Amino acid sequence: MRCFLKRTVILSAFSLFLLFVIKNLHEGNEDFNTNEEEKRLGREIALNQLYSIRNVHNFLELWNASSVMNVSYQYLAGIPPLKKKYLTIGLSSVKRQRGNYLQETLKSIFKQSTNEELKDMVVVVHLADFDVEWNSRTAQEISSKFVHYIISGHLLIIHAPEKNYPPLTGLKRNFNDPPNRVTFRSKQNIDYAFLLNFCASLSDYYIMIEDDVYCAKSFFTAIKKAVASREGSYWVTLEFSKLGYIGKLYHSSELPRLAQFLFLFYQEMPCDWLLTHFRSLLTQNEVIRFRPSLFQHNGYYSSFQGTANKLKDDDFEGDSVDFPDNPPADIHTSITVFEQYAPHKAYSNVDGYFWGKSPRVNNHFTVMFIKPVNISHINIRTGTQERPNDILHSGKVEIGTKMTNKMCGDYISIGDLARGQFDQSGIEHLIKSPAECIRILVTNDQKEWVIIKSINVWTKKENIA
């Protein structure tokens, strides 16, 4: 028996969603990597659907829903943990025409985690292929190589049978995608919807990855630090990779809603686009992404027809990641700001960076702390991979230790930028007084514009007796 939601819910939900899609298509949302003709077709499709739908009341009821969908699952290996964990890592996998990276991904997850970290996480693999023999064979192979993790309750393999799926052929060809591509991405949305649905009660948080990634060492501890840094603030999605739907973290309490959202709009667009709309519809308008990235795409062949996929995250660092503390601060600069590339983007977790027009000698970029802090480490990165010449060619970094009338003073130089980069640890031994501010001072005119990609600050950890 297929798991379908009421037609009225689907139609009413679609009307509100289309309003959002139309708005984003009109504004040229960068997530939609389409040309003008595809945008025109998308708007036309959306408008035709919109004028045939009137009621949005049931969508509001759905949006307040917290119950999971009624889906039957098969347990291929392991059982759900008896005790609720801190984190569930979810990934879906299907048979590939070329390459198979699933076991390497699992190996990376467990290898890069300590025994203490593993106690508070569970990995759920959804083998989502309709080839039952492949699922069984793959589950057996994983079980033989990761038996310890299955017995210990750290690994669980499931399958949602084909009977649960809605129609996957004869679907709408939004953005002029060929039918086989529409079928593939539509099924993928349902694969993830069923995975999210299953994981809703396993842990406090859920992170989505793909079946062809490599993990940074102690990524679990880094995620816990990132979540703690957002305590008291509203968020829907925290991102730990800039690629697709890799490294997207959610409150598990939101998973039933997200699962139903993917189910409702499964044929509209790819999963990563839907995830972006889900975040925006829940009023988190800006991307909150932590750097360095914790997950790297390492597959060479795509799961769709075995085509080459060389995407890499240039913000990934494989060694143990210690996210910066970046204490609360106000940001000021005398460099002319270009458009929406605001100064705060260089210091916050908001996606983006500061971009300023040709800096002049004695221009500054200053981080003024709300409260004095004891700094141990500063890392500053200017320029980007796409714009390598937009670095600060000549500048120095200073720490101010005195604040008078909201003006920082008593600056002490701690070093110069080298090729646009600065990294200094052990600052607590150089500066004995708490810091009131950090200033990047331009020491020579330059004709190139400047991008300040990130300013990261670590504070001195107090010894605990």
C-alpha cells in the first residue's frame, strides 16, 4: 500500500511553495543554476499550477505537524539504539554504474571518531535501491566489515520497500530536465524523506551526508562546539560543507516536517534546492556555515548514470578541526564596501565574505569586542580561489588593549600579512592584557580590491582544577 498524503494537502502546500519558488526565480536565486530560458519555463510552470490551486489552509496544518509518516521499513543490519543519542548521521545509497564509495565513507566516519564520540552517535544507512538482491548483498558486505559497530549499536542499515514510493515516471519536467534525470532526482528526494522520517526519534540532532565523502578528524566534537556556539539563537540548518546536501545539520524535532516537505515536492526540483527552500520557509534567511568544512566529497563518479563528478570543497580540512570562538564584536572599516559584501561577513558564520574597493594606506578593518577577551590564536584569510588577486597585499595585524569613548587604542603590532594570509598562535604570551579589539591596518595603497574571507579568533581556555 503506497504512502500518500491527502490530495488536498498536497495541492494546498504546493500553492504556497510555488509562491516562494516564483519569488526566487524572479530574483535570480544563485541556488538555481539555470539559464534564462529554464527560468522562464519554471515561472510558466509555476504560474499555471498556481492559478489552478486556491486553498492554503491545510498547508498550515501540515507545517505544524510533528508526527512521522507511516512507512514500513526493513532492518537489514542492526537495531535502533535503546537510548537517545546526541547525533544521527544519515546517508542513502543506491547501486552505481561506476564506483562504489559507501564502505570507504563508513570507514572514514568511524576512523575519524574517538570511542568517546561514538558513544553519543549512530549512523543510519538507507540502502534505497529497488534491486533487493543488491541491498541484501551490500548489507552483508558491510556487516562483515563493520560487525563491531553494528553490535555496539553505532551502525544501522535499513530499506524502505518500493511499495512505499509514489509514482516515479511520467513526472513534470521542470527546468527542462530529461525524463530519466527527473526520475532519478525525484526518487532521491523520497529516499531521503524516508531516511529522515526513520531517524526522527533517534537523537537530538541529525546531519545529512552522501555515500561518497571523507570526514575530518573528530568532526563530532567540532559539531557539538558549533551547536553550543548557537545556543539561544534561532536556526533551522547549520552547514558544515558548501557542497549540495553534504554536512547539513538539523534539529531532529524538525525531521518529520522536512520528510513530509521532501515527499510533497519530490518531483519539483533536486534535494539540495528543496533543502534551501525549507530553510527559508522556516525564516532562516541567511546560510549559517562553519569553516573549515568537516566533510569532503571524494567520489569521482556520480550515482546518476556514472557520470564524472569532480566537485571538491576547498574549505575542507582533514585534520582535527577546532572551530574558532569569535567572541561577540562590532565590526568597523574605512575601506569602501562593495554592494552586499558587508564587513560582518568576514567574522560571522553567515555565508559570504567582505569585499572592499581598492584599499588605501591607513585604511583599517577593526573587530571591536563587546567584552575584553584573552586571545590565544588569530587566523586571517584574504582573497578567494575564484579571485586570488583580491588579497591584502600589504597590511599588519594589531591588538588594542584600551577602550576610551568607544574608540580602541594602545595598539600592539603582532605581525604582517604574508601573501594576504595571517596565522599567529601563542598570542597570550605576547599580549598580557585582555584585548579590546583587533585591527587590520593597510600599509600601502593597492589598485586591486580586497576580499577578507575570514577572521577567526580563538580565546585562551581557562584551566579547570
